[in-house]
Amino acid sequence: MVKAIVGANWGDEGKGKITDLLARQSDIVIRFQGGANAGHTIINDYGRFALHTLPSGVFYSHVTNIIGNGVALDIAKLADELEQLQAQGVPAPRLIVSDRAQLLMPYHVLQDTYEEQRLGGRAFGSTKSGIAPFYSDKYAKTGIQVCDLFDTPRLQQRLTTAVELKNVLFAHLYHKPPVDPNQLMEQLLSLRERVCPWVGNTVTFVHDALKQGKTILLEGQLGSMKDPDLGIFPMTTSSHTLAGYGCVGACVPPTAIQDVISVTKAYSSCVGSSAEPFVSELTGPAGNELRRRGGDKGEFGATTGRPRRVGWFDTVATKYGCMVQGATQVALTCLDVLGYLEEIPVCTGYEIDGQVTRSFPTTPALMRAKPVFTTLPGWNCDIRGCTDYSSLPKNAQAYVDFLEQHIDAPITMVSTGPRREEMTYRTARL
Ligand code: GDP
């Protein structure tokens, strides 16, 4: 059976921690979308890790980790990440890279960087990892698959075609030097050597595993709000962040996904452009304090180090985020972070043009939305590391009950710290 672990919000909800925890009882963990443009922070007995491309099952020797065909694969970054794991004492993981995954090329990074420069103040806040040009090329059918690396004439021909297009753009739109296809070809041939030991037919592997009754985890990157169809377009990413896309990006049958665990934090955080609407945002000194106390080392991007915007829990966005994921259960993380507050506002509605709504709107209306808050009492004590839900302070439990009612999805896990074991389990009331 297949379980998906996905984000209900803007990303950085703590999916890595939940995947690392649940991988213990799983056979396979698959990354099915996105690239190295976001990171999952994991803290376990081996230390603290920021994984960008590797699935969060790499800490268990019994787990097979798969880079699915839907991923934007930067081979050099993948190899560096594996080396880093080994340097920190983690045994070499079992890994298979789909022969159908496509390659994130150096010209994608250049194009992303040049385009953000060109847009100036209108930029999307890209991490400049090349993700948008990568997916554009995939759908324009000029991308290069991992399997192409093993057919040199075909690789040469596909590379020539792709570079011709890029060089027109680089010369005439961005006024930048051209890319040299011969140099790129040499680079690809050496990357081929690095990736070769891991490449495999993951489609057959996954279907065989399902026939044998194995448990598969799909690990999402970013969250519902960043989905290009159902998120806050165009301040989205360029791949689908929804569990449903796992059917394509990991090649699991739609009927095999039996559990969708939507992860959400006990407050909100958002990375990307400051132009993105973020209705429940908390700014000023109170925002700085929440940012400083958030996550395991403050709310700063695991890949970029950029400060994340923070805000109060947003039930309008999260209810929608869980709905579009098809959440069967919800993992609420970072409850411990709020222990310093006397009172905790929760966004329970959006006021748009004088009307209050609980439905998440499209982007133009979202830009005009103002938050409607309900303030709950805090618990004002340190609950970090608690592993027994019933021993949490009454106000902390009441806060979770309130969120569950408002997001209309069952909260079954409540995390009380960044470490693997800092977790409580709750009987949902819905
Ligand atoms: P992901 O991309 O969804 O895996 O999330 P990130 O790893 O980017 O961000 C989540 C942050 O929250 C990381 O710094 C985690 O170590 C941290 N974290 C996860 N769960 C908890 C929790 O329950 N409490 C605290 N304090 N930090 C947590």
C-alpha cells in the first residue's frame, strides 16, 4: 500500500521529520516531484541533516529510496548529498534513480538566474535552482532523460537541439554569453559515470513491490499553496505538490494510495517573494520573535538560509490545503514553538471586499483578503519533547481541537520537537 506525506501549506511544514519517522515501518520511500530547491531538515541519532534531493528514508538500511521520474534531477547535487551523508557516518543507502527522470542542466540554473534579474522587482522569488526552466523544457519536450545519457549519439543530438534554443534566448533576451554544447557534453559524460550505479527501471520495481504487498511512502516537496494548478499561481513552484501527482511522478496506481498524511505547522511560514499574499502574516518584533523560536533553529530556509515569513495558523488556507491533498489524516508539527505565548490568534476567515469567507479564493481575491482572527488562550509552558498527548496542558489540547474543527481533517499526530522521537499520537474527533 502507498502512503503519501505531503504539505498542506507553503512548504517547510516538517514533512522530512514525519517521513523519517514513518520510514521505519516502510520498505520504499519515493520523491516524486520538485528538485533540490527546497530542503527537509531531519534530526536523528546520526545528527542534523538538510536533505534536498535524497528521500528521507536514507537513514534506514532496510529502505529502498527512489528518485522518481517526476523529479528534477541535479546529478552533481545528488552525488554531493550522498557524500555528505557518508561523511556524517550514515551507511550508504539503497538508492534507485529512475531512468525516466529528467536532468536539471546548468543552462536551467543560468536561465532561472537571468530571468529573475530581468524581472527585477516583479521577480517570483525563485531559489534560482533552475526548476521553472527545467519543467518548461520537460513539457516543451526538449528535456533530457537519464536514459538518454546511455545513448551517446542521441544525447548529443538532444543536447544540440536544446542548446540552440537556449543560446538564442541568452544572446538576444538576456545579453549573456552562449553555452558551449561540447563542454556540456563532456560534463554530462562525467555525470553519467557518477549516476550510473543507481540508475534503474523504477516503474517495474514499484509495481512489483506493490504486488508483493510492500509499503511505499511518497514524500512530497513544498505544499498545496505552491501547486501550479491549485496553489497561489503564479507564486507557485513548477511541479505538482499534491499527493495525486504521485501517481505520475512516482508511477503508483491512483487506487494504491490509501493514506494521505497532510503535514501542517502549528503556525504558518512561507518562503518566496514578498509580493505573495500571506494573509495571516505576523510582522514587526512579534514576527521576529516567532521566526527566531520557530522550527529547530529558527525559520530560515534549509536550502537558501533566507528568513521565512511567519504568521498565525491559517485555517482557511489549511482546510483548503488538506482538501486538495485529499488528506486522510493530519500531522501537526511545531506545537512546542508556541509555548511562550499568553494568547494565540488563529486566522478563521478572510474578509474580502467587506464579506467574510472561509473558502480559499483565487489569487486576485486573495491579494485583497484581510485576516479575521479568533484568539485562543496559550498554555504558556514548555512542552518540548512530550510523547504522551494526554499529558499536554489542557489549553494545548484545546488549541489542537480547535484547529481540527476548523480544518475539517483528523489530526492524528502532534509533534513536540524536531527530533524523531518527539511525537505524540492523538485520537481524532472527526
Ligand atoms: P519540510 O521541508 O516540510 O521537511 O520542512 P523543513 O525541514 O524545511 O522545516 C521544518 C522545520 O521544523 C525544521 O527545522 C525541522 O527540524 C523543524 N521541526 C519539525 N517538527 C518540529 C517540531 O515539532 N517542533 C520544532 N520545534 N521543530 C520542528
